[in-house]
Amino acid sequence: MSWPDVDQEEGNRRKAAQYVRMSTEHQRYSTANQADEIRRYADERGYQIIKTYSDAGKSGLRIQGRAGLTQLIDDIESGRADFKTVLVYDVSRWGSFQDADESAYYEYACKRAGISVEYCAEQFENDGSTMSTVVKGLKRAMAGEYSRELSQKVFAGQSRLIELGYRQGGAPGFGLRRMLIDEAGNAKGILTRGEHKSIQTDRVTLVPGPDDEIAVVNQIFESFVRDGQAEAEIAADLNARGIKTDLDRSWTPTVVRQILTNEKYIGNNIWNRNSFKLKKRHVRNDPSNWVRAVGAFEAIVSTDLFEAAGAIIGARSQRMSDEEMLESLKETLEQHGFLSGFVINEAAGLPSSGAYQSRFGSLLRAYSLVGFKPDRDYRYIEINKRLRGVHADIVSDTISGVEAVGGLANRAPQTDILTINDEFTVSIVIARCMQTGAGAFRWNIRLDAGHLPDMTIVVRMGQMNELPLDYYLLPTFDMTQSKLRLSENNGLSLDAFRFDDLSHFFAMAARAPLLEVA
């Protein structure tokens, strides 16, 4: 973001812009303190600061999401810049990119356009000399290394919290509840759906839920282990009895299997199944790298019963040869006419889609071995069904989040469009992750052009379409197309409105009018 500096000095002083950044990892460097130091430097060197570019609360690991630096580079490269110098507090504020050459590239983009970059708090002049080049390269490498070390420290801290029995987010699950506890370990109360802790030193752990839900969970295990019922039979029985899941939805074989395989029901706290370190790609970690705390919570299912269920599920694929697994898959293909992960997981007596993927390397290879060549990704049937529930959850969480920071959010029942503070409207769109034939990931977005909301929150789902990857806030009135297509790394105009979580939007909503910010 950029704005004219209010207090412009008169005279014939050289015009300059300043760039300031405060990251969540460096809270001691406030943008105001940086601006004060830069202004003193400008006064000493005869500069007049005519424009400020700012990134508050932004990591320096990559340029995506840093609207201030993005706008600065764009202004310079497009020729709109009416200044000849950019003033920055120090090398690390320009960025702690993991590749030091990237930091140098953005500075070179300025130099190529005839605009110099000066670091006000450094002990060297950025004059292109051999000494300044060497020192800058060293400091850039040090900034990147600091970020790597910090990532390791944060990971170690989160691992320690897991080992102590604290949750790192996520729904508790059917039969369990989230308990808020203070720094001394005293219980403060149950968190309901959509509620989150507000004090940094508070923690969240899992506790047993209502007795009737605990009874249902144990019945699921008993029916599966003792009675030999398949997940589909158990789900059908629960639905027939009018019992809903913890998300107030109907039961499916997949949901039943998730209960049968989740260690939290025997009191174990599991974390680090997936990683997203240093803003790199999400990866699914090997189970040997999971962080596991045994007995972190009070168990609601016996270990023997849980292990028996796991043995049954594991034996489905272990006891079947490759030929038997493929023959069963072929029979399923003949029955349904097509195959997908959803079809496989819902089929009674068939190993899970994960078992086929593990045994044959990928589902597509298993498909080819039984003569099935999908002309489209039929997983959308399962995914879309789940994402409809995700959409409802995010709408509910957004309302709760806005209200929690003192804002007002009203939902239109027919359209799910939210009116924030009686001033502007917001539509929430879920973008499903799809993989191209070349292996790249893409997200198709269809904006709600019919109701013309002022803004659209695009929830970009992760590769497994289970959890949100990130969020984009798009001003609908600026969009010229009703359909968009996102890749893993997107253009500057979209990244200017990217959030890692909705808390940023909640804070912005509390400071209406939001449209002026956008």
C-alpha cells in the first residue's frame, strides 16, 4: 500500500520514498520507529520523503502478500515513481528472502530504472563498491539464515506444546470438546464452535464430551470390531437413528473411518502430519516425522479396542495380494462405471484409496491397471459435498470473528452474503484445488456476479481439499471478470490482498470503512 506523506517539506530537497516493514517475527521493529530513523537520515542527507510504502505484520520470506514492496516495485518499473531514491531502515527490512539473489534482484530492478536504494541504519554506503556489495550479500544471507533458525525454534516450541497436551488448532471431533486453560493449567471453560482463545498465554486441550456422544463413539468401535460391521453399515445405522456428526451433518463411511483411525480418541496428541515451513509448498510428512504425545488427553476409547480396529483396517490391504486388490477394484468399476477416491472409500470391503495409492504408487496407476482412464476427476463428487459444509463453517466463523472484535455481521439466509457494520457486503467463495496433467495445482474461482457484493473472500483449499491454504480478499467492484484462475504463485494484484488466516479480515472489519483500505 502507498500513500502521500502528510508532512512534506518544502524547498529544493531531493525527493525520496521510504519503505518500512514490520514482520510478526520482529515486533520490536515498529514501522513508526523505522520511519523516525529514516526521517533523521533524510534530514541529514537532504532528502524530502514524499511517499511511504509500508508492510505491517508481513513476513520478509517472499514478496507474495507484501503489498507495499509490490507497489513500490510496480511504481518504479512502470515509470510512475516521482522520486529517485528509496530509503530503507536496514537490509533485513528489505527482506529476509531464503534466496539472497531474490533480495538483490528487487534492488537491481530499482537501480535499472535509475532509482537507488539506501539503507539508513547500516554502517556502509550502498554505493556499488566492492565492500558494500560484499557486506550486503553477507547481511542478506544472515537475514535468511535467521529466518531458518527462527523457523526451527518455532517448530521446537510448537512440538513442546504438543508434548504437553495442547492443541494447535482444528475441530475437536465427535465425542470430544476443546477446553480453554490458563497459564497455570486451570480450566477456564469449554470453547464452543467458532470460539477461540484471546489471551496469548492461554492454551487449549481436549476433554471428553457429553456421555451420549462418548457412547456413540464406543458403539462405532464395538460395531466395527465385535460385530464385523463395515463403515457404510455403521454410517447408515447412525443416520437412521437421527444422530448427526459434530458438524451437524449426516454420517458417511469416510467420517466413520476417520473416527476409527484417529489417535485422539485414545488420548494421543498428533501434530506435524503436514508441513508448510518458510512459505514453501505444503508436504505430507512420513509418520516417522509426526510429533506424537501419548496419553496427552483423557481417552474415551480403550487402547485395545482402537488397536483392534486399526488391525482390521490395515489387514484389508495386507491380506490381499496385488491381484486381489485389482480384481476388487475392477468389480467396483463395473458396478459404478467409474472410479474415484470417494467411490473406493465408500465401497464395502474394499481397501482405502490410500492403500491403493501406497501399494501401486498412485491411484491413476491403479486405475490404469484395471482399464479405467478417467476423462475427468470424479473426486469432485466427494470434494464438493465436503466443501459445502466447509463453506457453511467459514460463514459461521466469519460472523463470530467479526463480532469478537467488536464488529457487526449480518447474513442473508438465501445468499449467505454478509453485511459488515451495515456498510459493505462480503461474499465467501470456496476454491477447490485441482491438479493439471502436468502436476501443477490450479484453483478456479467463480465470483458472485449476480448479487454484486462489495467484496469477495476467496478461500483457497489445500492440495487435499481438507483445510484452507490461504485467503484472498478481492474488491468485487474492481473485478472485470466473473471467473478467475489461480496458480500456486499468482500475480501482484491478487497477492496484494492475500491473507494466511481470517484474523486479518476480522481486524480490518472492526476498523470500517474497509473499502478505503482496499
